[in-house]
Amino acid sequence: MKKTVINTLLLSLVTTTMLAQSVNIDVNLDMVHSVGGISDFGRERHITLHSALGESDWNGEAAKMDYLMNTLDVYFGRDNGSASWKFQATIQDPANPWHPSMSFMETEGVRLKTLYDATSPDLLAYEARSKQMIMGTNPHPTYPTLSYNYYCGVDPNKWFPKDIQTSADWMVQYLDKYFAHNESASGEPLPMYWEVINEPDMLLNTGQFMFSSWESIWEYHNKVAIGVKARMGNQAPKIGGMTWGLHDLFMPDLGQRYPKQGYTDNFYGSTAADATAKAEARVATTSAYWGDGSQHNVDWYQWDVLWKGFVDAAGANMDFYSVHLYDWPEWKSDNKVIRAGGHVEATLDMLEWYDVNKFGVDKRKPIVISEYGAVGAYIGQSAPAADPQRRDWENLKPFNSMLMQFLERPDYIVKSMPFTPVKAVW
């Protein structure tokens, strides 16, 4: 590459005119913009679809898939559903009630890998576009939410996990037995990124029957990361979290979260049929941060307690931090939150600063933006209640503006995923 000359064209013209001197100017059209050694646009990292290869949304849509993948050069994606379904299909260990049968999982893994290999060749032709998949699980039924609405297995041996170790053990077995460990092996390829639990902040102690504590969620991340890496070694996917739904780090906690110890009485009552489950729910919600709730209503709680607490407790075992960023547009209403712009910049800067400050610049963990875009009551309305063109625009705005922000950090934000389900029939 030619030597770069700092002189601007304007300065050169002024110098030539005033001093009557000949000035050489080099214009380097082949300059490379590189940040942290990354200089490519990265379509596989950023031109992505929140979908998976075998998703039922694609049934009958072969032409659309061909157009998206081959004409528009789009890449899969993310799948947080199939693991949850497979967890619910896992039978109980007859010798160890309330725990999954590991022998069943081993057999089931072989069956599902064989089934995957028998997939239509037309569908498998797109497998190369799934090499950087993000996968994970939802809180129900995988996490020990202690909800009776999410039993696993079949009658008469229905069960659900009662502690985080049980859930972590299932996850280790699942990643080890249900996927192909290399390209020559049979079955679905392992994901590149594994999110331990999806958006726990939206359900945790909000009345949606996810009884837990922040400390339990942080420890759950540790158990999964340590267990998967111990079992799978260098074949393990990258493990990350905490995969929040909302990021307002300067604000108090969510207003609808039950703050007091023993709040489960509101649901089970003093005459609960299953006293054991009630007692375990109380244990699961023991937290240093609960108290009477007054500390939840202070500025910076989401940073001082929740994200900082996660980094302190589990950051050393994470390979990446998983973040969701959304605008909440409310047309014709003041109840809106626009995070694109300065809000996004500040969130990313704080995460990077604290991670580097705690673990060192050489151990800085990358960011995976596994969902971004726009959500909220307005976006969820159907025409004619909401202007469909306006609704489309409210989605497109953050897709475009946030992506431009992410691309400024190509060495730090290693994957971004606009929330664009194909049909979301689930």
C-alpha cells in the first residue's frame, strides 16, 4: 500500500497557490478500514434471519427460502425452541425421580441424528448457512421454575426439574448427545453459540410462575459452562448469557417483580397441596437483593445489581455476553422507549468497560446481539387497528440504525440477529 500523506486537498491547493510550490498528493483508494483485525462486512455475522433450517415455518415455502438464501445471501440464525421441546419430551429416570433419564437421552440423540440425516436433500443444501447458529433454551420447562404448567415426560411419570443442577446436567447431556461434533459425523451440527437461558428478566418473579433468584440464575450459568466444557473440551460451543430482554442499565428493576421473600404464598397459599414444592419455591427465591422491595426502586439497580452482579458471579466462565436491544415505539402515545442511538452506545460501553476492568483487556469477551429491533403494544397490533405501513417502518428503523452501530464494532460484536421470525406460528 502506498505511503499515506496527511495533507488534505484543500491545504494542497492553498499551498500551491500561495507559495507556488509543487506538492505531491497520494490518494489511496485501496485503504482498508480495519478494527481489531476485522475488515470485512461479515454477512454471515450480520445479515441473519431469526430462524433455523428445520423450522416448520418453512413448510411449503421452498421458493421463499431459495430467494432469501441464494438471491439475498441471508444466513440462519437462531433457535431457542427445539431444545425446550426436547427437554419436555425427556422421560424421568425411574431410579431417580424428578431427574431426566440419561440413558433415554443417549438413545433419543441417536434417533434424532438419524432423522436429521434423512432430511430432504433440498433442505440440507442450505446447511452451510447454519454454521454460526445461536441456540439455547427458554425458562419453561428447562429451568427449575417450579411451575405445574410445564411437566415433562408422559403419564404416569411426569416430572419437572426442582434444582439448577438437574437442569444443567440435562443441558450437558443434550449438547453432547444430540448433535454432530464434527462435519463428518451424523446429525445436526453443534451451534456456535449457546445461550444458557433466554430472557429470564421477563419472567423472574413477575407472577408468570418462574420462582427463582438472580443468584440462582448466575450459578446456573456457571454450572452449564463448567459442565459442558468439562464434557466436550474444545468441541464445546461458546457459552454465554445473561440474554436479557430489556436493557435500561440506569433504571430501577422492573416494577411488577415481587420483591419480598416468601411471595410464593400469593400463588400457593397456606394450604398448598404440595407442601414440598412450596418449601422448595421459598428456598429458590432466597436472595440478598429481595428484602422489602425498596432497593428495587432505585436508579442504576439494573446495572449495580443485575448486570454487574452477573459479570461478577459468572463472567469468568462466559465465552460471550448475550444482549437484546429493542425500541418500544408507541405511536400517538408518550409511553415509548427509543434505545437506538445513545442508549445502545452507553449500554455497550458499560459492558465492555466493566468486563475489561475486571478481567483485563486480553480477556475481553465479545458481544452477541441475539435479538434487536422493535417490540411493544403498538408493534403487536394488527391492521386495521394499526397502520401496517407505519408498523413496518417502526420495525425497519431500529433494524437499520442499530446495525450501523454494531458494524462500528466488528471485532467486539461478533454476531447480530434482527428479530425477524419467518412466521412465528409457534
